[in-house]
Amino acid sequence: MELRAGQIAVVTGAASGVGLALARRFAADGLAVVLADVEEGALEKAAAGLRADGATVHARVVDVGVREQVFALAEDAYDRFGAVHVLCNNAGVGSGAEGRMWEHEPNDWKWAFEVNVGGVFHGIQAFVPRMLAGGEEGHVVNTSSGDGGIAPLPTASVYAVTKAAVVTMTESLYAHLKAEHARVGASVLFPGPHMLRTGLWESHRNRPERYAKSRPRKAPYRSLGQWETAMKEAGHEVAFTPVEEVADHVVDGLRADRFWMLPAGEHSDRQIRARSRSMLERANPSYLEGFILD
């Protein structure tokens, strides 16, 4: 897809992290950007920063897990700009689940699925028919993760399951668009190849009351800094990918019409090979062994 000035990009989860980096990169290329996020204060700050740099910006508070709010976002974007050319379904949360899977609270699963899977589905249904009807070149980018999108990290199984669903949803969307000979493409994004400094690590701050936990946590939530310290103390090397590199990877992928927006990385490539080998050999998933689940 050719990106050019005057096009419109919609980004969910745009108040910080990858979403904000995407918005900045699109704005730098001359696109108008529509920012959506559930966190009003951070969203206003992000929008103000982009406007100060000369970008055309519209911001709207949206909980992507609520279908009506995503459809209202689409209505708003089309009323203001008349078209949408790039849709990045990027909003996501960690579930905050503790313990073994059979000990998880149902609300941990309900919340994560509502946002991470439902949010992508709502975005597709709210925007893609309008993008197709417009007849212009366009693209949908759905954010997954190496955790689940490639192979699950068992310590974050709820999140992993949702991100695996995003991959399959995007593959299906790709096939449906090809069957329609559409000028709209689809890609799945795996931010990385290393860890990211994003608000995902503290998703609990925006957890809605309707999905509140029914019992106190056994351990307090950890900040990203606390996770980093714990991993280093356990002897794990910690590396971070700047979110700006992720945004550059997305733009390169759009221009190349690349479905797998998956940056090269030794760890992810090793996981892909191990999982594929396990499936082809009908062998038990030894690549999942050795995780500390306590």
C-alpha cells in the first residue's frame, strides 16, 4: 500500500506505547490520525503532542470492548474525514490472572477476550465495510504478540489465548478480502522482537468494574520496572525494542503488502521452528517445558 499525505489512519490503544508510535509515524508521513483509547487523560496528552508537531488529529475516548463505542468511532471518523485508509486494531490488556488455569477467575478471561479479541472483531465490522465501499486502497493491521501468536508463555495463558485468536482472525480476514478481490489488505503485527515499554504491563489501572476481580490478588500487581528487576535477578537477559522501531516496521510492511509483520529475532524464530517441528512430528510440546509457573 502506498502511504501519502491526505490519507486517514485510525489507531486504537493510541494514548501510549506502540499505538502512539504508530500515530506519530503516520502523522510524519502526512496522514491525518484518529486516536482512540480508553484512558482520557493520556489520550488528550497524546493528541496535544501530535497537534503541537503540526499533525491533523482527532481523538475519541473508546472502550473497544464495547461494540457500540467502536461503531460510534467509525461514524465519527467518516463524518470528519470522509474516508479511512489504515485501521490499526492495537488496543490490548493483560488479564491479571493468577495461578493455574483452573484457578483463574472467569472475569479475567471475559475482560481479556472483550478487549483483545472483541475489540479487533468490532473494529473489522465497524470499518471494513466502509473501507470496501469507498473503493480506495486500504489496510487493516491487527496487533497480536509472540506470546500466543507464535507460542504461548504459560505464565500468561489468558493473554496468549487472545493473541492466538487475533492471528487466526486476521488470517481469515485476509482470505475473505482476497476472495472479494478487495483493494483493502490485512496484516498481523507482532511487536518486537524484544520486550516493549508500554502500558500493557499495568492494564489493571483501566479494568472496568463490570469485570472486577471477585477475590483479592495473592500478590500485588508488578510494574514493568519490577518485572525487569525480577527477570534480571533470575539471570534472564532483558532487552527492549523501542516502540518507534515497531512503527517503522509497520510502515515498511504496509508498503510491501506484507501479511506477517514479524521482525526477525532469534527467540521468535526458534519458537516457530520448535512448534512447527512438534506438530509435524506429532510430538509432545517440549518447548513449553521448563517455565516457572509459581
